[in-house]
Amino acid sequence: MHGSIIPEPEIEIQMPDGPSEAERTVKTRRLQRFFRNAVLASYENRCALTGMAVPKLLIASHIIPWSENKERRADPTNGLCLNVLHDKAFDHHLITFDENYRMVVSSALKRGDIPEFQSANFSMLEGTKLTLPHRFAPDFQALEEHRNRFIA
């Protein structure tokens, strides 16, 4: 068994009482569809990092998070097309991109006895340059802001 990067606290698992479904009111991101379509089209429906071309596995990743800047929510220059795995790592500041658009990987993803899959998808890709889109290039200052939050 491979060692865990960050130890998880032990949680007691107990079956909840009551019905298995509930109704709730949810806010919907009205601009998200435009943002996704603009970003994916700019990157020709390919992950900017790996080249993956499966739209269902691609995310229009916000560089500056949706929740932090209303003016940048639908701005395609505030987006990168990443596959779901690298999008999640980017959102959690475990990867970022340097001033030359090359991937930088947090030491949290590289230390200890790491699984081969993890190494192949992070350590071995470190230094890989993003394929830039044919339009709506990622905003350099937004990427700099992301780097400032990076978990080294």
C-alpha cells in the first residue's frame, strides 16, 4: 500500500437517518456555459497540458476563482483548458504555471512513496509547457496571482 501524502483523520462512518433525498434551491452559474464554450473552443477541445481531447473530461479552469472576481467570471483570458485531474490540482494550488507557461508541481505531490500514477501525472510532467490557445491567451497577471498562492 502506498503512503498517503497528507494523513486523513479517522472518521467514524455512520448511516444517516431520514430520507435519502431532499429538495434544495441552488444558484446556477449563468455565464458558465459561455465561459466553457469559449475556453474549450480556444484550445480546440484539447487539454493545454496533456493534449487530451475528450470534452467530457475537460474543464474550463478559472485562473482567478469564480467566487473571487465577478468581473473575470466569463472572461476567457481568465481560463485554461485542463483535464479533470489537473484542473483539481490547479484549483487546490498543487500545480501552477511559471512565467514561461511551464508546469510547476508542489512538493506535496512529490514527497514520500508516491504511486506510479501520481508520478506520471505530476512529477514526470513538471516543466511541461502549456499549449497556448489560438485566441484568448491566458492572462499573465492572473497566472502570476495564482503562482502567489501556490503550495510549494
